[in-house]
Amino acid sequence: MKKSSKTKKSNGLKLPLIIVAFLLVAAGAVSWLLLGPATAFSEKSKQITILKDETNKPAVLAVFEQAGILRFNSLLGLAGAPINLWDNMKPGRYEIKKGQSILQIIRMLKNGRFAEIKLVINKVRTKEEMARLISKNFPIDSAIVLAYISSNDSLKQFQTTAEMLFTQIIPNTYSFYYDASLSKIFRKLTTEGSSFWLKKERMQKAQALGMTPEQVYILASIVDEETNYDADKYKIASVYINRLKKQMPLQACPTIKYAMNDFTITRIYEKYLINPSPYNTYKFKGLPPGPICTPSPKTIDIVLNAPATDYIYFVAKSDFSGYHHFSDNYPEHNRYANEYQKALDAYMLKKQAQK
């Protein structure tokens, strides 16, 4: 029995419709894979670092795989091929945000849109520490950083010297891109440092003390190393200001630790006081030639707002609370100092006996 022409025509129409439907479904699936959320992590974002010698396809995919970034890792390899991503990949640190699509990630990699680096500067004592901190966050060897910040020629553009560089750096969190140069990094740090002094009448307060911002910073670095208690910091600042006015040696123990380059010292012995370093404030009057750390902005403001007192001596309390006794005369100070020394001797003996 022959099929009718109507039936043949109907079957002939079904095949193209099936093909079209299949293509539409396939196109939708591809669009979903390329344009839909492709990330596999629950955090807000993740950062990855593509090294200079690892910009080839297998190496990059391995980085993504190890970091657990994508749901379908191989899709990145396939989608990147048509735009020659694997021939033009830029090494650097990238930030992938939760919910990004494969196409968005590919565009970011193709255009070399690097992640922002949050450089967190807290208390830094030495140039070596600063060099390690920058090297940890940027693709710059710490030896190169150290050479840069130790060179007056390099720092001339910032109107500072290797000894005074830290006076231009205020502890804070600073944003940079991964490929920032040392010049760009320190330009931002020193610019922000200059802006700091133009706020809250800091320049006027420094002038009222008869000091430059750099001198206030150096003094604040000493105060910051003396104690963690703000109430005592105000009084300690007043002690050192009074000593400077009287042209007395500061005799600041933290400067001895800095001169010895040993910040684990808990007790200052007589033998330390003959150190010839210009940072030895027992041997040399006045402020040391540079700061002994990057003090907190709060401590700088404490120095600027130090109360007027007659104190010229202070010593830690014998209860080891971290607070201090303050005196305006030597006999009283000596009594407190003896109390502390006896308590410290007893503590050291007890500690040795427990070994």
C-alpha cells in the first residue's frame, strides 16, 4: 500500500524541524556553558598567580584545577583557543569572582586585567623587613627591593633618603596592581604620607612642638616600641619631649635594640650601651638619625597631642602589667627602678630554675 503524498510531505518537514530544535538546544547549552556562572567555589572571590614561564595552556589549566576555580576546567582550554589566548597569556595575579562566566574569565586573561594587591603595612622595623613584605606581594625579588630602598639616588625622586624613607610611610592598607613598579609603589606610599600631615592640623601641632614632621615621626617610632598602652604613650611622649628640651640624652631602650639589630632583647645590659651606632640614644644626645619602626598613625597623633608634664623619668612597674611609673625627680625614679630590678631578678631566677 502506497503512502499518500501528504504523509511524505509531513515526514519531510519533521526532519528539518528536529535538526533546528537540536541546534537550538545545542546553542542554548553552549551559551549556558560560556555565558552562565562557571565558578565552583563558595567564597566571594579567589586569586591565582600565573608565573612568567607557565603561561602555556597545560600550566594555566593546572593552576585553575589546583585552585578549584571552575566547574568544567577543560572548557577554559577549548574556549580560549579561538582567540589565541594561549599564545598571548600575560603572567600575573588574577582575581576570579564568584559567578563569573568562562567568557568573562577569558577576556580578563586575554586583556591582562590583573588583580588588585592589598599591601598591608603595619609595624616595620628594618629595610630588610620592608623588602620581604613587598617581595611577598609583588613579583619583585627582595634583594632588588632592598637595593632600591637603600639607594639615595633611587629615592631622590621622592625627596627623601634611605635613612629617612620610613618617615614618609604611614602604616595603612594600600591598593596596587600586580605589575606595579617599585617607583609606582613608593610614589603612592610617599604621596599618601605627605597627605597624612596635611590633615587634623598635624603640621601646626608639629610646629608648636618645635619639631618637623620627620622628627615627630622618629619620636613616635620610639614611643610605639616602648608600650602598647595608649595611656602610657602620652606620658612617655611627654618624657622624651621634656628630655629633648633639656638637651638630656633620650636613653631610650628600644633604640639600643635597634642599634644591636636584635628585637628579642628583654633586658638592656651595660655592655650594650657602648654600641657606637648613632641610634644609641644613651651615647648620643637628641633624636636618632631615623625612625626605628613605622609607628601607627595613632601613636604619631599621641606625640602631637602629648600633655605638658614635668616628667623626665619612667620605668616599668614591678607587677609586669606593662604600665609604667613616671617621675619628675631622680630619687623617686630610682626607688621605682630598684623595685622593678628586684622583681625582674626574681623572675629570671625562677625562669632559670624551671628549665
